[in-house]
Amino acid sequence: MKPLEYYIYNIPVFVYGSRPPEIDIPDFCTSIEEMLPRGVLRNIDICYIMESPILNGRTATYSDGAIYIDIEEPTNEDLIESFVHEVAHAAEQTYAQFIYDDRLIIEFKGKRRKLFHLLSAEGFNQMSLRMYDFSEYNKKFDDFLANTVGYPTLLSLTMGLFCSPYGATSIQEYFANGFEKYFTESPEYVKNISPILYKKIEEIINDNET
């Protein structure tokens, strides 16, 4: 099947297969151009909106210069959030050493420790404090948050602590989630919750504007 072809700046967006009627790809592309400065897309070569085994059950992923987004994303807002989130992961290629320095790790681990006490008070004692202090992705911890605690409960407990519950998963998702909310919610929202993360995002933007 020949894909439909669109563009975000000069980045091709290929759409394979039928999509929900609420999806408007030209509007999605325009919204991204209005939202993101061209420079932060420096590591994006192409975007695919399609069914793909590379997604492995996820709604979106970044791999080797390409963003893949599930064709079944229900709304343009979901498409936009997924795209912006993966742009953040692409930025790690250039800025990983700058992003994940001691300042951000301390901010993230401090929030994780608060989360430990919040969840312990609610009876979720299945994970040791040591696990909360581990900042990299851990599938066991991810499953604990998603399936034992559940995101509705996590949302109510982490309001004002993380930009959204998924940001508690790992330090990489903490950055990507904050980056996403900076553009789709507001910079002030991120600044109030995660001031060090906010400064990182601001500096990355400024670097791409000079």
C-alpha cells in the first residue's frame, strides 16, 4: 500500500493504513511546527504513522532517526503528545551528558523518595526504598507502578510531584515527560513542578536557537 506523505518542516511523515476519523494529519503537522522550534528536531529524519512491530505494544517510539507512532492513536492531541515525547528521547542523542547530570538526578531521586513515602502510607510496600533510588528504567518497578498501584491512583498521589505519573518510571521518562508537558501544557507548569528539569529544557531550546 502506498503511504500518504506529509511534512513537518522538511521532515517527511508517512502514513500507512486507515486512521480514526478524528485524526487530521495536515493539522497535526501544522501544530507541531507551531509548537516546536526546528532546531530541537535535529535528530529526526522521518516519521511513520503506522502499525509496526518496532512499537512492541507502545503507542510511539524513537529509533535511528525515525519516530514511529501507532496509527490507532485516537486523536490529534494523542498524536502530538506522542511525537513531542519521542522528540525528547531523540534529543538524548545530543544532550544526554548535559541532561543527566547530578542536579537532575538529585531532583528526580528526591521525588522518588517522596513517592516511596506516599505509596507506603497507602499500603503499597512491595518495593524497597533502594528500588526507588535506582533512577534507570526497571521493568519490575514499571510493572509495579502500572499494574499494582495503577495510574489512576498514581495520578491522584503524584499531583504536583511529577508532571504526570509516567514521569516516575525512570529518569529518562522524567525528562521526556517534562519536555512533552513543556510544549503541550506550558513551560510554567513544568517550572513549578520540576525547576531543574525546566532549566535543562530551556537551555536545550536556547542552544538550538543560536
